[in-house]
Amino acid sequence: MSKKLLKIINLALAAVFIFTLTSCEKKSDSVIDPSLASPIISDLYKSKDTALVDPFNPVLNFRTSLKVDLNGGGFLNYVKCDVVSPLTGLVISSFQMNDNGSGGDSTSGDNRFSCTVNITKPVFDCLIVGVYKLRYSAENNSGLISNTLISNISVISSNNFAPYIFQVNMPDSVVRPISGQFDLTIFTTVKDTNGSCDIKEVYFDAYRPSGTYIGRIPMTREANNFELYKFTNPVLPSNADSSYGFFKYFFQATDNSGAISAFFKDSIKFVRPNP
């Protein structure tokens, strides 16, 4: 093959490669134009850091605002304030912030967006006291989202009642097995005048018949009943004298405000099996 012919073939192959590469290029509509810019939010304000709320007629109300810089980007789709539950970590309410001189905004067109946060029943069907997270953000019409600002507001009950142990369900006596094991489950019903969502934890202090302290045992809330708590533990064979007699249990509950119930005392007699 002549050098001239080989050169022609190489040039033809190169042309085919360039054509194929060019033909495979595809413009992506999902790529954001790098010349566009996200909005910037700053200078956050809220009218209170702590809210005293009546648990029987719960209303969380305060005013909040922030400054928005379009940063050379497009018009705004939204500016919002999300209120996040201290119990679940989920958004319970979201509030649109405006710069139109209404709805909590004092001056129209000054790039300061405002809203009045107002949460009542049914969102507050049962008041959860604690620190609520406030999460602020903005989005422009190019779909670009601003930086996020985070603030907190503490919600305190103005009329708090301590929880109380309503009932304990457990056997009076248990015969230990000679071999093997079986589960023993203790149930406790706990009430709270402020609502079952205000119950933070339920536990009991356990003592051996000798009076030796075993420890503080947490109880688990039942998924379908916020007032019912349980504890399950295996009952095992034992030859030790300390494993028999009356084991004493002192039940208590606490709420989200730190109030503690009175003790509810009960016992189980552990009996030796018949030989």
C-alpha cells in the first residue's frame, strides 16, 4: 500500500471519529447555568426566644423576619420558615414569609420578608414542651436554594402537672423453673393531665429481698398506646438464696418539663420450684 493511500485512509478515519463524537454530544436541560446565583438570607429576627403556652388551650405565636438578597438571581418562588418538633424532628408547620406589607410584614418592598408563626390545635392537640427548631430558606425561579438559617424557640408549659402511675399489672408470685426459662412481662399504665405526649420516661427501681439495690430499669412505651409501658425479662433457674423472696419495685414517671410522679410500690414473690 502506498504512503499516499495510507495517509488518505488515516484522514478519513479521523473525520469519521470527529463526526461520531460530535453527533453523540447532547445538550442537558438539567444543567444549571453557572452564571445564575442563589439568593442569600441573613439578619434573622424573631420576637421571642421563649414561649409560655397553656397546655389546655395551646397557642404558639410570634413574629419573625429576615433579609433576602437576590444576589443577581431571579425572582423568588418562596421564602419560608419551617417549625420542627423537638419530639419527632419532623416539620409540624411551614409558614410563607412575605415582603408585601401584610401578614406580619411591616414594610412592602424593603427586601425584608416576615411572617407571623401561629400554631394551635389540631397541630397542638397535645402540647409538646421543649426546644423547637426554626429552619429558614428561600428559592428563586431558577430552582436555586439559599443558605439555611437555623434558630430555636423554647416552649414552656404555663400549667404543668406531674404524671402519675395509674396502674401496675404484674403477678403476685412467680415460681422459678428447674431448667429452661420463661419471660415475665410487667405492664404499667401512666396518666398525665397535660396529655400522654408529655410523658418523657417511665422506669422502676428494683431491690432484692435482702434490700440490695439492683438498679433503675427503663420501661418501653407500647406503639399503639402512649399510656402503656412494659418491661420483659427472662426468669431463670437459681440455687442462690438471694433469688427467692419478695423483690420490691418502685415505679416512677417523668414529663418533658422535669416533673416527677410519686412512687408506686409493688412486689413479686419468687418461689422455689418443687423438687
